[in-house]
Amino acid sequence: MFVGKPHIAEYHPNSCLTIFFQTILFILSFINISPHLKAADNYPEEYQARALPVLKTHCFPCHDSTVGPVKGKLDLGKINPEILGKQQEELWNLVLKRIQSREMPPKGKPALPEEDLQAVTQWIRKTQEAVARNPGKANRVVMRRLNNLEYENTMRDLLGVPVELRDMLPQDNSANGFDNIADAQHTSQFLMDKYLEGADKALKVAIANYPQPPVTKKRYTLKEMHPVRSTTEKVFRHLEDGTVVCFSSSPWQAVTLSSFYPPDRGKYRFRIAVSGFQSQEKPVVFRVDAGTMWMNGKNQLVSYYDAPSGQLTVIDIVQELEPRGTIRILPYGLANSQAVHKVGADQFEGPGLAVHWIEVEGPLYDSWPPESHRMIFGTLPSKPDPTANASKRTEVYSMNVLADAEKVLRDFATRAFRRKIKSEEIQPYMDLVKARLSEKYSFEQALRVALMGILVSKDFLFLREGPGKLDDFAIASRLSYFLWGSMPDQELLALAESGTLHQPNHLHSQVERMLAGPRSSGFTKNFTGQWLNLREIDSTIPSHILYPEYDEMLKASMLLETNLFFEEILRHDLSIANFIASDFSMLNGRLARHYGIEGIHGWQFRKVNLPKESHRGGLLTMASVLKVTANGTYTSPVLRGAWVLERILGTPPPRPPEGVAAVEPDIRGATTIREQLAKHRSVESCAGCHIKIDPPGFALESFDVIGGWREYYRTSGNGKPVTIDNRRMPYLQGKPVDPSDAMPDGQKFRNIDEFKQLLLLEKDQVAKSLAAKLVAYATGAPVRESEQTKIDAIVAKIRAKDYGFRSLIHEIVLSDLFLAN
């Protein structure tokens, strides 16, 4: 089991004064320098000259028993300046943040003059750097295991076939916001058993033990599909050419292609001919789901699509299906089935989705045996090997068993281990083959045992990153898991083998190539999912009473807007300032309606210049972010403010004091959250933190639980009735929203627009925060405070390039933080 070091979040300051005491104690621990450091850099003398006078002036009067009574049980006179605590590095990080945020000295005491602040800060920095240079210091990244997503992706690319494996594995632990941080990873016998199970499952899919399944190609109409043929509600109109018009978006009227349930797993092409019917020149949106459609089966959203008004359009979909899988179609935004049934589909005048026909072809293979089989066995032949339940079964065989087995295992292990391998590394797996052959296993069965051994070995499951500068193979893996979330391809491995990948020109060209390819979408989804916490989009379900407009298409649109926006900034090397405030976003019709922006219809996303009055632009005002920073009923300035500090500015607040209850807004609307927080902030032990947390949270109060703009709170009581489009809403209008506040330095803002302008003054801090998060994600280890100067150097370089986001990726890849361990 790999056990990580304690994190800063584990410390529980219970008041501003206690924070001050702890901070001073931590500062004095810097004095404790080991002999070899003292001799090398003469730090005690510098401490005497620079740091000690500051501490004497601002700290010793209250915290030295030789002077008088000690406050806060902190006696600086008992601190030994010659002993260095081994576990201080993370505490120093907290110290610097307290000093730089000017939380020390505490409220009511004279602030540190800038000169004194810099003297102490610079001395701390030098001490940290000296510790980092210590030859006996451990690697940045301890032995790092593939996380669940990386494991599944690697198995897919190694074997050439997609297999769902993540759900079989225990959930990854997260630290510093990411689930690939080495310190937080654990390995257990249970996990190894699951890896064996996953290897067996994946090999069964990858290896072809049967003749090629017959390819079918057939055209269907919906007339005989469920529920068209079985419903008692009059919601489907039948046209003479076999077209079926679906008028209802009620979930129970989704149409399953029930006549198509293939016995074979594989890729299938669906061509769906559709058009918008009576839709007044607007597209009709519909969703397609894939799966077995059983009650306990796992179905997935393929996507949403547009059916243009009155124009037959063929939607082409290639989908991987399990045996007996099929698809299901459901229009979006149409009438409910009761309304259509009341009139009758033949007389209904509202819009509908016309499905003219559906054509299915598959399973699709470029050749047989499939590529996945040939990636393992090459050109080795197969022969019949029937069993009682499988008369057409085949197996790979060899006329030169040991030589062929060694070649298969060498080629497979080279790709699986993501590097060159030595002959002796193959020998244990060859021993497995020989042992199984002696037990009368067949050639293929013996090889499968050895292949499974490779797939559960440390060389496959862990990244090989030695101390010091990484070799080119380690760089290839670090680069591919950073930008693809999977193993390196042949081009990266070829450059690694040539020993030239580490050269700046090759690194630059490879980053460009990798970001330009489709696999980089994994970086977008996985990094934003963790950086912005978008993975938690389903952790709460908005109240259907307070937010009846929330639906699945809105949720899907929220996530896609953020991902497409991220990709747009990355693709064109736009300034990271766009993450704070931008004059454009990526919208479709559903999201535009949610944002109150007119003239956009359908599912298709496009780049949209935002009206100034929209109050949108940047991550903070995106519905996805606003939803994951709220629960299903109310918003909290504390939660949203803490999110902004941690995720955007990289200055997370400490945990709340023990015994202090969380502030929960009054959902019945009798008091506002501002009124409740005013009482909370009057408590001295709470005020120091809330002066930083609350301003960004209040600025975002103009947005509700699902990211809609509001001027009044919604409530279930104590409010006025609300009517929209002549329809009475199930919620009431509560008290007005006040999004104004002041920053810790006194700068005031009236709303989110003014708040974003203040944040833009902190571009360096935003850049440092994002750079540190990218480094942690890319390397599997958070940035130490002793490494902050390297982050500063990266930011200095992109500052000259208008803080370009793509430039930031390049500078990180070229840095020692990425290329060394």
C-alpha cells in the first residue's frame, strides 16, 4: 500500500489568532537547518540579519516567556534554531500564503511593512530551495500507477478494441484536485484481482476465436417498432411512404429499434433519415441512446442531433454495441403525450420528428482476423478447435512453439511496457508458457496466461520514472498520459528509441501533433472534469419545483459548452484571461435559451459573440460551473467563493473551525443568505476567512442553481406568484438578489461584470494557479513551494505571449518540472 504525506487541508485552525500563532511557529521552524545546509549556504547568519529582527519586533513581545506572559501558548524563546523538522515543506507553503495574504499579524496588530514582509519571505524561499537541492531528497513523484481511466484507455490502445473496465475497479482516490496523484494511490490484493479479471475480459474481446460474423445490411421503418405498434396513445402519425412522425417527447414514447438485436459484439453503422415536420423552419432536436434497453441494462447517450425543417437529412452514426444491443430515438422539446393524444396525431398541428427510415450495417471489420487479434499474434495461423458448446471455435497454433511464443511476448511486452525491453525481462513470461505447455495447455492457452501476466505486471500498471532527468521513454509516457490519457503511439516511441524526444524542437512538434489529433479530447474532458469539478454534475438533482426547466439536454449542453470553450482557447492559443472574462462562448439553441440569447436554434454548437447585457463570458458564468458549485435547491456564496479561490486563484481557504455549523440558506425565503452570513461574519474566528471567501460568492449570487440569471431568489414560500407565457410556475418570487461586495483590499464591485474586471487584474495569479494544476495533472505530483520559482519562470514566459494557453502547455512540457523527477 502506498501511503501519501499529510496535506495542508488536514490542519484545523480554529481562529485567526491561532492561525497567527501557528504561522509564527512554522516560520521559526525554518531556523532549524541541518548542518550540511548551514555550512553550504550560511543561512543562520542571514536569519540573524534579516528574519530575526522582524520576528523580534512583531512577534516576541507577545510570544517570548523571557519578556512576559506568553499568549496563545506559543513561547518563541523555547524554539531551537538548530533543528530542522523533516515534515515542514507543506507547512511552509501555508506560511507563505498567510504572509502574502497579510493575514499575519492578526487583525488589530500593526501590519508588516513591505520591506519586512519581503525579508521574511525571501529567507523562507531560500530555505525551501536549499532543502529542494538536498541530494538526499526524495523524487517529486513516487511510483505512479495508471488510474482507472488511464488503465481503460491503455488497454484499448494496446489491444486495439474498446472494453469497459473502469466500473470493475475500486474508485481512485483524489488529492490536490486530481485522481492521478501518486501520493494518494493505493494498491491492494483486491485491486490486483480486478486487474486479472480485466485482463481476461479484454483478451477475450481482442482475440478472435470464431470465424468472421456475417455482415448484415438492412433498412427498417418505425411502423413495427416498439412502442409505435403497441402504444394506446395517439402520438404517432403514419405517412404513405412508411414514414412515422413522432409528436411526443414523453420518455415512455421513445422508439426502440426493437427488430434489430444483433448477436455479435462490434461496430455498427446506423443511417437515420429524418426531417422536421410542421416545425416552422426550425430544426427538431432528437436524442439517440444505445444499449440493450433492458430494465437493468446499461444504456448510454450517443448524442443529440438536428432534423432540419422539411428537409430529409441522413444522420450517420457508428456505434460500438454489445451483443443484443440496439438504439432508441426520442425527440426533444415536443408536446407531452397527453396533449397530443387529446387531439390525435393525425390532427395535431404542432411540430414533430419525421423518421423516414433507419439503415443498419454491421458488424464492421476492415479485415479478418480483426486488428486487435493481429496486434497480439501477428500473422500466426488459426485452426479449428471446436468445443461442446462452440462447434466453430478456432485457436491460434504454431509449428515452432517456443520461438513464436517468445516473439509474440517480446512484441507485446515492448508495447505494454512502453519502452525497449531486455531479453531477461521476457524470461519469466516464457517460463509461464513452458509450465502451461507441460500441463498440456494449448499454444494459445499457454500464451494467454503469459499475456495476462504482462497485463498485471508493475511494468505495465506503473509508470517508470526514475530519479533525476527522465529518459526519453519516460518522457514519451509522461507526455502521452498528460495529453491523451493513454499510452504513447509508435511515433513517440520511435523518437524515444532514437534518443531525440527530449530535444525542445521534437517536444514542441509532438505537443502540436498530439493537441491537433482527436485523442486530445480526452485531455479536455478529463482535465476540465477535475480542475472545474465537472465530474460532479450529476451529484445533485435540481428541485423540479424550483427549477422545472432543468432537463437532460440542458445538462449535456452545459458540459459541452465548457469543453468546446476550453478547446477553442487551446486550439488558437488564446489568453487564459478568457477563462475569467470572454466576449464569446460556444452555444447551441438550448443553452442560448437558458442564457436569454435569441436567434440560435437546434443542437449544433457554434461560436457566438456574447451580448454585453448577457452577463456571460468566461468559466465563472457558465452553467456547468454554476451547477457544480450549488446543490439542487439553493446556492451558497461560501461554497462558490471557496471554489473560485481554490480552482481559479489557487489560494484555497482553510477548513472551517470545528464546531461551527455551515450556513444554509432559508429556502422559504424569510431571510437572504447575505443576512445570514452577516451574522456569521460577526464572529471573530470566522471573519478572517469570510472576508476572502464571500466576495466571489456574492458576485455569483446573480446565478441560480442551474446557472440561470436571476434578480430575485426562487422560493417555495414567502413570495409572490410567478407567471411565464401565461403559465403559473410552481415556485414563488422571493427577495431580491444583491451581488455586490468588496474585495479584501477594499475594492468594491456591484455585480459579476465588475468582479470579473477585478479578477483580470490578477492574471499572474490566475496563470500561476493554472500552471500549478497542469503540472500536478501532468506529472502526478503537486507543485512544492520550493518549486514555485519554476512556476514563476513559466508564467514570465507566457506573459510575453499574452498568457496564451497553448503556450503554457508548451512551457510546462519544456520545464524541469516535467522533464525531471
